[in-house]
Amino acid sequence: MLEKISAPVSVTLVFDHAKRKVFPKWLVWEGKLYPLEKVGLHHTFRQGRTLFHVFSVASETLFFRLVFNTDNLFWRLEEISDGLPD
């Protein structure tokens, strides 16, 4: 089931200098640590002058849509899904 959320989260970001890529590695939401095993799509968009990075990521059992605001450096969890039909 897909659930729309707008909650602040803590994210650990990793920079791989050999591949020249940045990706989220861990997510802490409501006090629980979720190791992120896969990064799917990554894209950016602007809202006014603010640049946002959007990451679609997966833990072992859940899918997350994370949004990073480059103005205030805050992360938000926008969507979560367990992969089951609604």
C-alpha cells in the first residue's frame, strides 16, 4: 500500500569518489533505522529558487521517496510503500 507522508527524517548520505555518485545509505524515521539497500530513480526539480533532490530508495521490505531541500539541508519522507496493492 502506498501512503503519502510529509515527515522530517534523518538520512546518511554517502559519496563514492570512484563512481562520482552520491546516494542515501541509511534512513531514520520515527526512531527506527532503515538500511537502504537499493537506490532507484534520482531527479531534481526547482520550486522558485530552491533546488530539491528526489530519491526513490528501498530497504529490505519498504520503498521510500525522499526529498532533500538544498536551501535548508532538510530531508523529508514524502511516500512509503510496502509493495502490496492498495
